[in-house]
Amino acid sequence: MFFIMEEKIMTDTDIVSFVRALPKAELHLHIEGTLEPEMTFALAAKHGIQLPYANVAALRSAYNFSNLQSFLDIYYQGVQVLIDADDFFQLTYAYLQHAHADGVIHVEIFFDPQSHLERGIPLSVVFEGINRALAKGEAELGITYRVIPCFLRHLSEEAAMQTLEALLPYREYFCAVGLDSSENGHPPSKFSNVFARVRAEGFLTVAHAGEEGPPSYIWEALDDLKVSRIDHGVGCEADEKLCQRLAQERMPLTVCPVSNIKLAVFDRMESHNLKRLLQRGLCVTVSSDDPAYFGGYALDNLLAVQQALDLTRDDMMTLARNSIEASFLSETDKQGWQRKIDACVHG
Ligand code: HPA
Ligand SMILES: [Zn+2]
């Protein structure tokens, strides 16, 4: 098959190589969502945990979701096999190898402290495992990183405040705090006080908003939580004033196309609004969210939207540039990567 991209005929293989070679950052990635069924079974065997599935294939066939909640129920079940620091290390390093193979040069990974604390797993164990993998990934694969713990929004603000207290002794290991889990019925404003405290402690903020929830949740994430990025945010299109504001402020959206299809946010990739948002000048980026559950890592997501929405070579470069712009890298590092992306024009 052939595609005409910017007057240049590219084959499927050309496109894959071109997109893979573009330096890019992955900014919306739940590390617990990278738990592949094979690892779930291996860790369950290691810890003597009985899983409610006969085998890997049976578990994978349960990955058939109708909405966000149906996914979260299975995702929180999967987390139970993560017990010691080596488990978190293995999980994170396996993800980094995928990311490296896809040409990802910088990752900002989420984790859910409350889903580990409530099982009696201390944060020292989680941070030890994740950070050992991230340090190895930087040394051996050249991937730089940031870590972003998220509060579970289906729990109370008080629980989030206690989680923040538990996180503060590890402040050197993370740069921002996020908000995830079941969106509808749990608006960002529910967490205004704890996020004010997060900012007062010197951290940046991000929040999932406008995945399934209304545009008002995106407004609240901006105005109440003072976020630096909106995770997902695709629901903004229903509100013209909001779209104008997002474009004007170059407020990044970390869009996860494969996730959006698997969780029925859009019925098919061809109906995804990513291209329209990009054309309106929004700072759209592409990430994989929970790749083990949705069946697509960074490159799969980029290629899926390229094909379904006929994105050009320039569009793909814009997505890569946006991912660097939206990252929490230093300005110097950002400039270095933007120059490398510019060099790909001739690639
Ligand atoms: O896609 C998501 N949305 C909300 N919460 C989540 N926690 C893991 N993945 C997600
Ligand atoms: Zn997410």
C-alpha cells in the first residue's frame, strides 16, 4: 500500500520508519497499565497468588471493555500481583524497552499510590523498583524520565491529602501530581484543596479531564487545579470557548487514541477528533495510556491515527514537536530535541 504524504510517495515501511525515527516523548502512561498478561501470570506464580483466569489467553480475552469503569475494574485487579520492588522494576523496565523500540526518548509515567498503599505495599517499595528501572533505562537506553503519582478521584479529597503526606518524603522522585480513575461524578473541583497544597509544595499538576466527562471538568482542571496539561481532553470539542482557550494558551492535551477506541469514547478511529484539534492549533500529543490493556504502545497509537485520519508527514512531525513542548524537560533539552526533529524533515 502507498500513501501520498506531502507530495512524496511513502510506503507503509517508510512511514513506520519515519514515525519511529522521530524523537518523541510519552506523557500519558500509567505504569500499572503496562502489565502484560504474561507478566501478570509470572508474578502471580512467584507470589503464590491464585488468579481468576485459567491462563494468559483467558485473561487477555477479558480485555473487552465497554467504558472506562469496565476497564478500571480489571486494571485494579491486575495491580494485585505487584508486591515487591523487583516486580515494579520488571514492569517498568519492560515498558522502557517497548518505548525505546518505538523511538520514545523521554517518558513521564503515572502511578497510583493509593492502589498500592491500600494493599499494604509501602511507597518505598514502589519508588525503589520504578526508579531503579528508570535509572537503568536512562543509562542503557538513553531515555530520560519524570514520575507523576496520581490521586484516585473516586476516593475522597481527605484520602488524597493523606496520600500527599505519604508522598512528601519521596519528593525528589516526582515532579508533578495527577488525577485519574473514574471521571463521571468526580469533578476536578472535588480536589481543589489538595491540589492547592500540591502546588504550594512546589509540584506541577496535571489531571485527566474530558475523557468521558463534560467540558466543565476541563475548565475546572484549568481554573481550580491550575494544571500544566490536560490528560485526554478530547471532550473539549463540545465547547467552542474552551477550545479557543486551549489553543490560545497552548495547553497540551495528552490524547490516547487507541485507549479512546477501546473505551468507546469514539466508535472508530476514523471518527476521532485528533486531526480537527490539531488543525485548530491545539497542542495535541499522542500517548498510549495503558498499552497492555488496550493493545498499543506509542508507535501503534501514532500509526493508528496516521492511517485512520490521513495525517501527513508534517502532522506527524507536529505531534512529535508537541510532545517535546508539552513535556517537563528543561528548556535546553527541549531545544535540543526540537532541532533533532527538524533534522528529520530530510530523513
Ligand atoms: O485512561 C484512564 N482514565 C482514568 N484513569 C485511569 N487509570 C488508568 N488509566 C486510566
Ligand atoms: Zn490515563
